[in-house]
Amino acid sequence: MKLGFIGAGKVGSAMAILLKQAGYEIAGVASRSQTSAQKLALRLGVSVFTPKELSYKSDVLFITTSDDAIASVAADLARQKAIRLGQIMVHMSGAHTSSLLSPCAEVGAVILSVHPIQSFASIDQAIALIPGSYFSIEGDEGGYDFAQEIVKKLKGKHFILKSNSKVLYHAAASIASNYLVGLLSVTQELLDTAGVPNDVGLQAFLPLIEGTLENVRKLGITGALTGPISRGDISTVSKHLEAMKDLPQILDVYKTLGLVTVEVALKKGTINEEQADMLRALLK
């Protein structure tokens, strides 16, 4: 099967390089940015084409543009009659379903969204992180075999996602990744306010963060919980709230996450319902 890539950003470039390494033939590259397209084409040893030309040459066409451009690229290809019956069309957006490619489905293509559950800061980082990752697969059942095959070639794991669940799935990914960064920003602000030297600050907390993630990996979310709420330590939580009274935004974050953590502690069984009620009253 010949694979074409429209879009030469981080994910598209990494996937093209990795799939070539896995033995697939890359038909070529197309991109709005000729510089990016030429750079990726040189790395792959292929040519740069227009999207229409590339579609004619590809059995599977990956549209790895920005999310906002996917639908218009698909519509243009369908309008130009550049799609053929049974051709597989794939986008890799986490936020959107395969329905962005529906103009291609209307002329006989098999449409899929295949999303690697990872965060990428650069092409080379994406190449390093994609293998072994989990992928969500959503779209036409007729494309599942291909999607599962490429995930297997990348030594990854997969699950099938229903189309109507994609938005909640992406919200979960945003919380797990983007909001974690936001939470670390809150941590940094508290450390700054506490007078911890800036060159120490978050660096001193990274082993704690990494250790917590390792505990989650080994013990699960509930099993990994420690700290004052897990112990039902009302006085410590009260002191925290008092110390943050002049930091209203951070106080709101602390209270909201504290209420969530009370429920986890209850599931773990380290506090009883009476202690949970006292903590809820304090945090509300």
C-alpha cells in the first residue's frame, strides 16, 4: 500500500518517517508550506506533489494538516474528483471525528481518525514518543484492519472509540496533558510566593511528580493517593486554606481539586464518611 501525507507538521512528519521505517512505501508529501514539504520529502526520499496529485498516487491518504484545515482539504479533494472507491482517508486529530472527511466518504472513500495519545514538542520528539503509545481509532469499520495494522507496526496499543464519545475523550486528554501543565504553573506560583529560590523551585518537585506518576502506573489512581486529604487531616487542610486566602485563583484550584480528592480518599477507604463531610464543608 502506498501512503501519502498532506501536511508536514510534527505528527504528520513523524508518522511518515516511522511508517517508512516500518516498511510502508511513502508515495509523497504535500503541504501548504513548501519549506516543510521539501524538508520532509528530502528526509523520506520522495517528491512533493499537490494534494490532488498525491491523492491519485496514494492508497491511503493521511491529512495531517492543522485541525482547522482538514475539512476544507477533504472537500477540495472530493470536488476535484481526486478520491477513488475504497481509498482510505485518515486524519489524526484528537478533537474531531472522522466526519471531517465525510465529503470523501460520499464518493466512496473509507474514513478514519487515528489519534496517538501523546504530546509532541518537535518532530524528533514525536518520532521518539509515538512507538509504544496508545492510539484511539474511530470511523468506518472497513478501515479498522489498516488502522490496527499500523498501530501494531509502531509497537503501540489501540482501542476503538465511538464517534459520539470523541469530544469527552479529547477533554480527558486535555486535562491529562494541558491542565497538568497549568497545575504545575500553580505549583510554581505557590513556591515563588513561599520564597523558594527560582532555580530550585519546580526542579525540586519533579522527583515527587515522577514518583506519583509511577505509583499511579503500578497501583492505580486510588492506590497512589497520599497526603493530608487521604489521611483525613483537617487541621493541615485548614492551614493550607488560610495561607492561600490572598491568592484567590489558586485557592479556587486547591478547593476544586480537594473536593475531587476527597472522593478518591473515600474509595481508597482511608477516610470515613464523617471525615469526608468535614473536608467537603471546609473545601466548599
